[in-house]
Amino acid sequence: MDKAAGKTFSRPKKAITPAFNQVYHEWKAGQLTAIAAMKRLNMKQRTFYHRVSDFENQNLHIETATS
């Protein structure tokens, strides 16, 4: 019944931190390897790539909205 009412039962997503933003840009610029970025952020591989995907999709929507 709750599910039909639109309630979610999953764990809420954590917000993208400024530290992730910094490390992401260093990684994309080739200054860090993916492994080094994961270690610096204390993330596992799956989490890191999910965050990257979310971050890139979020930025894509922001850029398209302003264009």
C-alpha cells in the first residue's frame, strides 16, 4: 500500500561532496588514476563509478538547461 502511494524504501543517496568534485576533475584531467581517486575518496569501485555516472548526468542536465 505504501509503495502505491509513492513512498520509497531504498537508502537515500548521499550528496556529491566538494572533495568528490575535486578528485573527479583531477581524474578526468589525467592527473589521477581511477584507483588513486577511489583510494583518496575511500570508495569501492562500484560506488565510484556510480557516483561518476550520477555526477556526469547531473552536470549534463545543468548544462542543457542553461543552453
